[in-house]
Amino acid sequence: MELEPHSRVAIIGGGPAGSMTAYFLMDLARRIDLEIEVDLFEPRDFSLTGPPGCNMCGGVISESLVQKLAISGIHLPNDVLMDTIDAYTLHTDQSHVRIRAASEEMRIACIFRGGGPKGAETQKPLPWQAFDHYLLELARQHGINRIPKRVKKLDWDGDRPRVSWGEGEMRTYDLLVGAVGLNGSGMSMFEELNFGYRPPKYAKSYIAELYFGSREVEQRLGKSMHIFLLNIPRLKFLALTPKGPYATLVVLGDEIDKAMLEQIFRAPEMVGCLPPGWQIPVQTCQCQPRIHIGPPRHPFADRIVMVGDCSSSRLFKDGIGAAYKLAKACAYTAVVHGISKKAFQRYFAPACRELDYDNLLGRVMFFMDDHMRPFSSIQETLIECIRQEQNDPASPGKLSNAMWDTFSGSASYRTILANTASPRVIHHFLTTFFRRLLA
């Protein structure tokens, strides 16, 4: 069961996972002189500002991913990469510390997934380009056929998948790729195909684009992402990222509600990062997207495969990096090894398992953080250890690097855990902790 000359491929969803899968399919097929037809279904216009063009994401990617994309032929232009973050500022209830990137390869870049926040249309022509729009256009330039319609139904035509859209239009395909994400209704259509697929587990997050103005963003945040480890009930992660004239607020936690958000904005550590007298806008650009926290069941079968957030992804970070990984694995498997369940099991599934197993370690780390955060002495020891590393040019900076990788997605949770669990880091932490305790 293989792709043959003039085989048809349908990709449902034009976000990063769908666009990159389309790009890699066309690129690999051309390398072996295989002529295929790829239809990509995406009704949204990602160049639009506000909700119509938004793909609901915090919008940061690691410099290492930017370089991997470039090696694969995807060169992100400067107007897509809005800002470069070269430091993290880690805030606790008592103190803060600035963590510098150990090298240029460890920096992160800021992007808008869509055309920009609600209200940005008043700034036209916009000084930036949407990341998702760029990828989709790149795939189109490589020969895919973008169909700007919403898919209405998926079913079977014999042993081949069939897609229905528009006013009674339908087509049968040799391969169907699901890249529908977690925030639409597309996953249910794949479940109804009855090949055993069940969507990933997910949690709700909160993302808001806060307009400060470029001068205030530079003055208050600089080129640093601000991470807050605050002892607020149900809060797991809180970050404020500079992005041109905006600051992107990302909140992860259990049952994020108005009371939690009010407590966040009243926290002195957050107030210190906001312009004087700044008030939450009545109609700020905000969303509460689903985020991936657990693997799916049976994400592939004969002639069907799921990629992106509706398949396997990274826990709490680097969803675009995970999409890149699965898009390449999907395209390589389909073009080189075939489109059967057996082929996907052998060549695509290992990429999924690598992400899923690594996330188990991530859950251990976040479990430990949840239980240690209420103890201010542990937090302050952490801050002091990082500060000592940052002030010592000879230090290998294992703890600093581990914290950087945790927030940026530049490394696996396995690597992060190895750095934090090294004997040198543990000895340094315990020595500092007991010295503070006995002082």
C-alpha cells in the first residue's frame, strides 16, 4: 500500500502541522520524481487580525527550531520573527533572577500565529507577517492545492477515505492526514471513521495579548520573557513575553477563572512588569485554548494518519517543534515506506512514542514543582543557586540551563531532568539550602 504517480492526499487543517506535512510531502515526492496531488483544507485566513485569523498560541519558538526549519528549506523571514528573547527573568513571591541564554542557539523567537491581536488592524500596513500564513503560502508555492472550505464530512469510499465539503463537493483520496488541532470540531469527524482514534487528553489555558506600546514593553520587559513561580492556588505556569508593542500573557492552571486572573494581576511581581496605572482592557484580545496533556489512541490506520496537537505533542511547551517532528516523520513514512498501518507503526509511531514517553518525565517535574512551590525556602534556594551560576563565568550552569530548557522547549524533559539531577547540582542546592536554614 504505497503512494503511486497521481495519488491523491488530503490534509485537513492548515496550521503548522498541516502546512509542514504538505511541504515535506511535496519536497520528498519531487526528490524521487513521484508526482502526487495534495489538497489542503483550511477555511481560515491567517493573515487576518483578531479571532478570524488566530490559531490560539503563545507564539514562541526556539532558535534551534528556527535552524532546523532552515535546514529543511523553511527560511523564516525577519517580519515573521518579531522579537528575539535572550534572557528569562524568573520571579518568585520573594525575589527574582535573570537567566541569560548560554548561547545564541538557545535563544527563542516571538511570532504571531495569525495576523495579530484584535485591534492591530488599525496599524496597517502591519509590520509583521503571520507565522501560519507564511507556512501555508510556502506549501502552496510548492504545489499543494489549498481549498479554503470547511470540511463537512469524512467517510469511506470502499477502502479509501472520502472528503465532503462545500455544496455537495466530494473527493476520494489515497491518504488522509488529520491536522485539526484540539480547538475545533474536526477530531469528531475522524472518530466517526471508526479506525479506533480517540483524541488526546487536554486542559484549558488562558492567553491574552496586552497592548503596552513598544516603548513601555522595552522599558518594562526588555528582551526577556518573565516567568512567575507564584504561590497562587491552582496556578501551574505564568509567563509574560514581549512581542513588539504587545506583551503576551500565558496562564496554565486548573480551572482558570476571573478570580485567579484578578489575583495574578494584583500580585506585586506582576504589577512591577506593567506600565504605571495600567488597567486590564474591557475587551482585551484573549482566548482559552485547549492544550495537549496526554497521548491519543490509535492515531493512524491504513491510509489515515494524525499529526500535530490532535496526535502527540509536547507537554506545556514547544507544540510547533512537535508538529515539525511529526510532519517530517509522516511525510517520510508515506513517501518512502508506504501508507499502510504497518508502515506508520514502524516508521511514524517511534516519533510519537518519543514525545509521549518524554512527557511522562515532564509530568514528574511538574508534580514536584506543584508540591514544592508553597515552601518559600525552597524557592529562594533555587533563586540563589541560579544567581550564583549566573555570576560565575566558570560554572557549567546546569541548573540555569535546565530552567531555560524548561521554559523554551529547547531540550527534552529527559535532558532537563538529567541536568537538575546531576550530583553537582544536588550538592550545590542542598549546601545552599542548609546554609540559609542555619543562618
